[in-house]
Amino acid sequence: MEVLDKDLISIQEVRSLVKRSKIAQEKLAKLNQDQINKIVKAIADSAHENAPRLAKMAYEETGFGKWEDKIVKNTFASQGVYEHIKDIKTVGIINEKPEDKIIEIATPLGVVAGLIPSTNPTSTVIYKTLICIKAGNSIVFSPHPNAKKCIIETVSVISEAAKNAGCPEDAILCITQPTIEATNELMKHKDTAMILATGGEAMVKSAYSSGTPAIGVGPGNGPAFIDKSADVKLAIKRIVDSKTFDNGVICASEQSIVIEKAMEDKVVKELEAQGAYLLAEYECKKLSKFMLRANGTMNPKIVGKSVEQICKLADLKDVPKTTKVLVARETKVGADIAYSREKLAPVLAFYVEDSIEKVLDRCIELLLNEGAGHTFSMHSNDEELVKEFALQMPVSRVLVNTPSALGGIGGSTGLVPALTLGCGAIGGSSTSNNVGTLDLINIKRVAYGVKEIEELRGKDSLEEKLSNSTEKDELVDLLVQQILKKLA
């Protein structure tokens, strides 16, 4: 009975929040660009100012990652995202095309449902708020229960700053009693215009099946290919930096290294020199058994944990304390092969192939097994090879010579700064974009006529000639000419 009451209370809370949010959004939609920009700046500044405190809260509540790296993510989500969106037009007439006689007008979507994961809780709230408010939308957050406190606090901090800058009250709201029923009510509510879904695969599928337009992302499982033309020392540094950043919880982080046989000795030597530990066969089996549960899902106990914590959990006693990343040799790919799947932890699979063609095939196989549409990274100074791989990889992002975790989100690359990374149709997503504020507006187009019907029919049309002909012989001649043209 207590559970039922909690569900009913949470559903009622959602209905109230959406009602308030809709009223706020209608007020927000009446603000001009300068007013919107002022609010967005205030949100970014407040989030940046509170970045360390919110990062520590997230770490203490979830136990995932490193609070120092979460500060970087909060700063990226606030200042990085703000710098990208600050000059984008999102109110009123945003573009005019005189040559086509077309005017483009931005229209807000309405109330957005923001689903927030426990892996990147505070940074995702900051990022989604900025892109929503910039587009003139209000947002109601559904927090992951395991990160509820830090998410609610983040919402409180930025909503207060927004309100002080002129934002309508209730434009940024959050469910305080998160339940599955509450999230479903939010997603299916008639006044919810769009769902921004970031989280587990089941939750994203639920968003797409809700009947409400949704932007969601699938799992990442990006292979990292190191080509013989690459600076191997720098490539390994970037991979280790990426895989250890916040203990690997960013979905764009590398999940495996794939190389040609000729590169094996050089790569292994460099991995070991930079703090990676290649597991012995018995250790691989032991860790694999711990990571992959009997029901076929990855063990959440490894998510965002350090190597030392993972070794304790899996009873690996011979791994040096200084180890940064665990590396497991693998030759197979499949749903039942733990190392070939997404591992949101400092654990990498290691594949050695006989040729460049087999490297290509293996990378594609890994992505189609899990992570299709997401991200692939390679380290190479051969531009033609980069193009060859890019043309064939079933992904939305091909990252070159950069840490994949930070490159995928637009931190170390020129991609749109985002913490929601679309996977395209192949990954079951509605977009392949790094989701930004322009993905959260509708564009109304004013189009002036540039042609009359006669021009569309063609000046030399048979109909026109027949209508202007008065003599029977002329009509016959015209018909004969048309028939001869077709026969020719």
C-alpha cells in the first residue's frame, strides 16, 4: 500500500509540474532575444560558480567517477555550452534568404521532459537547461533516483539564477519523488512537447514508445584503432586520458583498442609504460564473469569505479596499485562477450588483427554488436585511410587523434558541445547530431511565390500549343511531332 501511495503521489506531482511549466513556457515564449540571452548567461554563470560543490555532491551521492573530473564536466556544460550557443538566434526571425524569397522564424517546442542519468547528473542538468531555455522552452526534469539530491540541488541553483535574471518562475522544474510511474506520466503527458532522454537503453526505448516526440541516445561501444602511421605514444596517452576521465562514465569513451599484428609489440610496450595492465588469461575470465551477469546485463557495480575498486570487487589480487586501466585480450564479439560491449569503467578490450581489412571488419562488428550509430575513434596520420574508415563506419562521429570521451562531446573537437549524442537511425535515434539548442526549435518558413503555373508547365507544352491552335492541320502536325519525339 505504501508503494502504491508513493506512485500516486509522484504521478500527481508530475501533473502539477507540467501544468506550471506550461504556464511558464507561454510567458517565456513572449520574451525577446536579449531577454533570453540574459537568462541563459545567468544560468551558465551560476552553474560555473557552483561547479565544484555540485561535482562533489554528485560523487558523494552516486559513488561514480572522480569529483575532480566532474568539475570539468560541469564547467564544460556551463561555460563550454554557453560559448557555443550565446550568439545563436532563437527568437523571431532567425534567417532570411532573399535569393529564394524565404524567411525563417523560430518557434519554441513547449514543455520539454529532461530525463537525467546517474552517471553525469549535474552536468546533464546544466546542459539541458541551457539549450532548452535558449530555445524558449521550459523543462521538467526526471532525476535518476540514485542521483536525486544532487540533481534537485542543481535545478535549485540554476532556476534561482534564471529567475533573478527575468526568467518566468517554474520554467525549470524537477520531480522530487522520482518513480517509474512518474517518468512515464511525464513522457506521456499531453502537454509534454519533447523528451530529451539520456540514460539506459531501456529508458530511451521507453521514451521513443511513449507517443511523444523524443531525442534519445543508445549505448556507446566505440573501438579505438591505432594505425601504423600514428604517434603511438601520444595515441596511448589520449586513450588512457579518455578512459580514466571520470572513470570512464562518458558513453563516447573508448571501449576497445584494435590494431594490426605488426603493431602489437609497440602498442603493448607503450600501454604498460603508461599505466595499463594486460590481464592474464585467468584474470580475464575472472573479471569477465564478474562484469557480465547471468541475465546478460553488465554489472552496475563496475560503473564509474577505479581500477583498485574493480580489482577488489572481482578479487583480482595481482594487479599493481598504480594501474590506471585494465586491458583484456579478446578474439570474439557478441552479446555474451563482456569485453566486446560497453564498459563504463577503466576497462578496455584488446583486439589484434592480421591486416588492415580485418581491423576494419572487427571495428564494424564491434559497433553492430553494440553502439551502432554512436562513436568510432582512430589515431592516424594517413588522411586517405581516415576517409576510407570514415566512409564505412556505422557511426555518427568519427574522431581522429583525440581522446574519444572528450572529443565526442565536443570538448576536444569542434563538434557541438553536448552531453546528449544522437546515434542516427542505425542506433535507433531520431538524430545523428550532438544535440544542441537548434534541435529544440521548430522553424516556421514564410515563402513568397517565385513562379506562375505556366512556368511550371513549360512554355512549349503541348497543352498550351493546342489551346492556341485554331486550324485542324496544325493540331495534327503538333500531335505527330510529339509522337515522333517519343518514338525517337
